[in-house]
Amino acid sequence: MIDTAWKQILLSLEKSLTPSLYTVWIKPLQGRVDGARLTLTAPNEFVANWVRDRLLRVIRESAAEVMGEDPRITIKVGAKKNVTRKPRSTRRKQVKSTQVPQHLGLPLEQGPRPLKAPNWRFSFDDFVVGPSNELACAASKTIGQTAFNSDHLFLSSGPGLGKTHLLQSVGQHLCKSAHRKNLRVACLSSEEFATRMVLAFKSRQIDQFKAQFREGLDVLLLEDVHFFQGKEKMQEELLGTMTALRERGCKVVLTSSFMPKEFKGVDDRLVSRFCSGFMAHINRPDMETRLRIVREKARKLQVDVPVAVSELLAERITTDIRQLESCLNNLVLKARLLNRAVTMNLAWEVLENYAIQNSTPDFPHIIEFICKSYSLSEEELKSKSRKRQVVLARNTAFLLARKHTDLSLKAIGERLNRRHSTVLKGITKLEREISMQTPLGRQIENTTQRLTP
């Protein structure tokens, strides 16, 4: 019988992770909670190492929510089952007849997996509207109405500013307001779309894949479409999918960290298709919006946060709503674990783990910070060096300049003697490492959070 606490942790992880990550890496695990210890058993060493390197942090956070304290986590590999050996000739025939390609060390599924019903984590009810996002929010709310003269919506913003929140809200709203039952909705990342396509090719089920996305959907919600840069075959399939959906009058909502005009290595026809719908960019929120976000989050957490503490958080974390909410979550959790009230002193302690900002840093300050963090001179940073440390520092500078300044990708590249495409590629690579919570991603996240004006 499945451990009750582990079952609750699984539910939390299912909400936190993408469906592909949860299905491939979390579902094969067996969990057991004993006091403050969580023991995870993986089916093999490959899965154990992958989870240990990339998902341990998110597992720890979900476990802490359920267990009420920071758990000690052990990951081990389950004992191999004894298998009765068959005669050699029989085994050889059987291997030949049942052999399948391998993907990520796991057996390849035969044909496209069914699209799971989306698990909506966000709604319009808990989205705080301000000058920075009111256009994107209005467009998202009205895409299902006849007054909105487009079936396609393209949302763009930096990380942590609400793209995913609005995407999920659109899906939930369309499902609730649909005139018929069982509206067919797919909500997934571009990387998952690409993985499904590759699996379909390898299993010779590409026709089924096309039918699944072109004919079997009423709504497609696709995140991070800049992932398709430089991937020609996948771009062709996405273009065909979007064209088929448009001809059928289906709704399509796309998100990206960049506007279509900033893409590099994307077919002009696909860029044109991205631009054919309504496009809305989400900017950094102002102080008033950030304050209302803190208050709304505190209300949902059912905790009394003093006005001075709310103002402190809103003043110090200015460019990433996800960080702002995470900071408040950690503050409330720490207060509860220590059985203390939420105070200014406690808030300052928690803020030490986050980016402290009195004002938005400019480009020269970012370069100074990067050079100091990576022990490089400005000349080395701008040089043609391809040393790993220099490339990592340069990409981090691209990411911070994009996040904290209004400079275009071209302008950022020119200041560091690089092309627009190099800047775009560097930012995309680091964002992916951070979102996957790889060891490198956590290192980058820790570095960027130390930036101060």
C-alpha cells in the first residue's frame, strides 16, 4: 500500500513539474516517509542519478510542504528481481523479436502517448492585474469570445512574470465556458511536443502523432516556442499543426521569452504564423502591482503579513514575480517552523537568499558584477575566448542584461562583441538549465540572485 505522505508529495510534484518530467522520472519512484526522513527507491541507477542531480530540490520543497519540516532524503536503487534463465537459443530469438529503441535509458513507447487532461494550477481569479500586464490579461480573457478577432495569441515576457499563469488560466476558462463537454485541450511545453514527435518518428507512428495534434484538438497551449530555433523538421511539423488548427477554427496560445522578431534560425513562414495572431508583451510590474501580489499571496496562505514587511519584499524583489512569491512562501514557512510571527527581522533573514534590489541595475553594473563573480577582466569577457568559464560568464551577462535592462538582443550583443543570435542562444541555454534545476542551473540561479545595484 502506498505511503500516505508520499502520495501527498506525489500530488504536489505533479502540480510543480511538467507532465513529461513527472511521468518519466517521478512515477517510477517508490517513496516512504519515516519521521523526518524520506527514502526514495529508483528502478535503476540511471534514474536514481538523474533524480539526484536534477530534481532533488523540487522534491525537497514538496516534501517540506507535506511533512512540515525540511526532510532528510535518501535515494537508493531497488534490488533486482531474480529472472529464470531460458535456453540461450530461445533468449536470442526473443531479444531479436522484442528489441525496441531506447530513449533516455527507458523503453520506447509504441506510438504517441495519449494527451493527459491538463491539471490547471492557475486561474484568472488569482492573477493580479497592473499596467505591466493588463493588455496580456485582457487578451487572454477574451480569446474565447467572438469579439476577439483572432484565434491565436502570442504571449511574451521575461522569466517569472506570468506567461504560464495566463496560459493555464486560458485553458481553465475555456474548459469551464465551453458549450460542449470534454473540450479537447493540450497544454504542454515545446520540448515535450518535440519529444513526442521524435518518439513518433522512431516508432513509425508519425501519422498518428499528426492526427493527435491536428485533428484531435480544440485548443493548443504551447509554452516556450523559442525552443524550436534551429530545429528545421520540428518547425515544419509545428507549422503544419498550427495551419491545420487555424483552418479548423481552433484556439492556439503560445508563450516565449522573446518576441517572434527576435528569433534566429526559425523559418520565415513559422515566424509569420506566430505574428498572425494577437501579440502581447508582459513588462516588469510596478511597485503597486508587486504590493498587491504580496497581499494576495498572503491572503491565500492565510497569514497576517505586516504592511512594512509587504513593502520590504516588494521593494527588494522587482523583476521576477516567481521569486517574489517564493520569498513570501519561504518567509511564512520559516515563521511557522520556528513558531514565530512574520516580522521585519525574519524577512531580512529570508531576503539574504534572494536578489536584493533598491533600483534596477544598469549594464555597466551588470558587467562589473559578472567580472567579479567569475574572476575575469572586462577584456576577457569581451574577447573571442571559448573557455567554458568565460562562455558561462558571458551567457550569464546576456541573461541579466535581458532581465534588468531594456536593451534589445542586438544591443546587448554589440556591447559584448557578439551577434544577436549568440545572445539568444546563450540566454535560451541558461533558462533551460535553470528550469530543469540541473547543478549548473542552480549555480547560475545562485549567482544571478546575488546581483545588487
